Amino acid sequence: MLKFLLKGVRRLPIEFGDLEKPRTPNSFLMAPEGVCHKAVPDAGSPAFPVPVETLREVFKVVALSHPRVEALPENLPENFPESLPDNPPGEVPLQDEYVQYSKGIGFPDTITVRFLPAGEGGSTLAVFSRAHYGIRDFGVNRNRVLLWIEELRNRLKA
């Protein structure tokens, strides 16, 4: 019953250029330089020697391989491209959202990922992972993003 009630989180579209991090220490932002104009990322993003589409596909495999993770197709940017002002006109950004529910009670954390071109044929990503309930997350969002990036690196090496 409680898990059902907690699923009713209102998730607004994320535009990394205008993102303002919450004042509470229950989020983690990783982004390449120049992507976030208002928020200071907690970490820089690595570049990957693969096309953006490949990075997106492999990231999805990594994310969904973890327990209690679901993709949130209703929050895909193609459903609201006008809300992403820094996107070139007529072009749908490669941005996905996932939710991971905590063990036990089922508190939802939302993970928004934007996939970006980087260099010649390469790519990078911006990731914003955040809790919707409580004030502290005890490093859960940070650890999740760093783990998923490490797994992404490992899968792209193979």
C-alpha cells in the first residue's frame, strides 16, 4: 500500500541548462563542462568513444540490470520537446528517465540522463539522480551514479 502511494511523485521535465539543485543533500549531479548554466555539478562526466545512440542503449541495459529500477517512458522528451529550450529546433533530445525504489518501503529516486555528442564520433552524458522524500540520502544517489558509470565503462570496453 505504501509503495503504491509513493509512486505518485510529480516529475517535472529536467532541462540541464536551467537545472537548479535542491538545497537538501539528497541528489547527485554529474555533467560535462558547459551543460549546466545554473547548477554546479558534483562531478564531471567522462567521454566515451561510441556514438550517442550506442551510449544510450548500453546505459539502458546497465540501469535496468539493477533491482527495483524501471524506465519512465511517459517522461521522455519526445513527449514534451518544447520544454527543453536549449535543444535545437525540431530535434528531439536523447534524454531518458528511470526510477529506482528503495528496498523495503519503496521510496522512489528519479534518475534523468541526457546523452550528448562529444568529439569526433564520441559521446558523453549528464545525469541527475535525486530523492523525492526526506532530506538526506546517505550517499545513495552519488553511489548509484558512480556505480552505473563504472558499469557503463566496463560494458563499453568489452
